[in-house]
Amino acid sequence: MADSFLAQLGIQYPIIQAPMAGTATVALAAAVSNAGGLGSLGLGASDVGQARRQIRELKQATAGPFNVNFFCHQAAPVEPVRNQQWLNVLAPYFTEFGAHVPIEIAPAYPSFNDNPDLLAMLLSERPAVVSFHFGLPNQASIEALQTAGIKLLGCATNVDEAELIIEAGLDGIIAQGVEAGGHRGVFDPAQDLELGLFGLLQLLRRQCSLPIIAAGGIMNGQGIRQVLSMGASAVQLGTAFVLCPESNASADYRAHLGSAKAYHTGITTMISGRPARGLVNRWHQKLGVYGAKLAAYPTAYSAAKALHLAASQRGCHDFAAYWAGQGAPLVRALPAAELMKTLIAELASDE
């Protein structure tokens, strides 16, 4: 199944660079696709014009296939009282950095499900692969994309989500273990089983018919070999690519990820309103007790970004969302093409 799946995607090697909205770039995705893997762009936070522009730039930078990723979260309810409660919680932290508390906060971006113009853009641009996080589009959108010749991937953190992906007729399942950095792909955050990749792969292999892409804590060729031997058809690596010079990671993000802090990652909902794994900071350590007042995703994310901006302007990065998986200490600061070459060589090695 693995070779057939790679042929469907049009790639030579079973390596997919994770979309990583805000961190992945056209240059990073192009380097991975040009090396025989599947480069990806995270476009969930982009408007239609921005998304179209990046897709067109990537088409110019590579002749290979690539993946674009979108968020399928449920729209946040309009809750001004809850939002104000959250701003009240954050007020002392804004004050700490001499900044004014935002008067109000709004969702940072709409769901793919609520933005038909994104669908129309994809049907026009026709990237080779489109993947979805936090859920799935409606069936009409899925069928329209597939009729256009686009391969579709969905993220699953448990068997129930994988079964929904199968029922919807997608082409592959991204099995996201709890080790993975960034946002958990759970359809319903209240139902997160927090399965590790080892257990999740075994469960999906027993019950699912679609090709599986393993994601979570994989950083080198040895890790890739291990999950392929367990039945995965490919892997998705995110943290492994963050220190590539082509990524959009800030200097401070790079410094933290390249330090002993990389050994300390944790999952918190406090940054965005949805569970996500990153380098442990004050969101994890100080704000977890206020979960009952947390604004909904992605409204909470807007507040978090405003606080990070205020803090960073005073030289403090304690509120940054430095997403990273549990394999973070193994990250290598290599150009993407060189990292791909290294991963491919390690994958082929008997050591």
C-alpha cells in the first residue's frame, strides 16, 4: 500500500513536511517537494487572496506536488461576556508590559467550512493535495475537490475520527499522536483521548483501510523506519523542519528550540482555546487555573497574540507560542534540502 500511496501523491519518498501555519513558508515547502517529499503550506489563518498568492508562488518554486492545509473548526459562538472575562484574566499581564488591554477580541480567522471562497479558490488553483485539521468539510466540498483531481487528507487522533475520514471518502489519514507539536487535530477538544502514536497506529492498522501517515515525535530516519514497519505509508514531520533557515521561525523561537528548553514541552489550551503542544512557558505554568474563563478558539488566540506582541516589545518572550513536539531536542539546524537528504540516507541505512 505504501508504494501505491506515494504514487498517488506523486512523491518519491514517504516524507511530508507538516503545514505549520505561520512557520512553514513557500521556500521550505518548495525545498521539500524538490527533494522528492511533499512540502506543505498551512493556510488556515490566511484569507483567500493570501492563500492564492502563496499557492501560485509555490507553483513557481517547484514542479513537484505539494499540500495545502486548512482548519475545519466549528465557528466560535458570539460570547461577549465570556470574552470580557478572559480579557479581565489577562489584564494584569498586559499591565505588566505597559500595554492597554484590548477593548474586545474577535475570532482570528473563519473555518474553511464557513468560507466558500476558499473552496472556489482551490477548485481554480488545484493544488495536488489538500489536508484538513480539526474536522472535515461538508460532503459536497469533498466531492468537488476530488472531482477536480485533488487528493485529500484528514487528521485523526483516534479511531472514531479516522472512521469519519473513511466514511467521507478521503484518500489518507494523518494519524497524529499526542507527541506531536502544535495544535491537536481533535474534532472535539472535549473528547481528546491523548493517544500516543504507537498505540494509535496499531489501532488504526487494525480498523482502517486507508493509507496512514504517522505524525508525532518523528525526527530522523530511524523513527521513520519504525513507523513504516508498523504499517504507516508515510510520515509527517513538523518540529524537525523548524530550524531550517527557510522556516519563518523567529530568532527567539530558534534559540529556545535549540536550547535545553526543548526537553520541556506540554499541551495547553490556554494559548488558543484548543489543546496544542509547545515549549512550556507562562501560559502552561500560570494560566491553567483560569480554564473556566477561557475564551473559545480562535478568539482566545487573538488575545494571546496581542499579549505576546505586548510582551515581546519589552523583550519578553514568555507568552510566545513556540510549538514543538516531544522529539524537539533532536532537531537539526540544516537547510531543508540537506535535511531531506539526511533523512533519506538515514531511512535507507541499516543502522
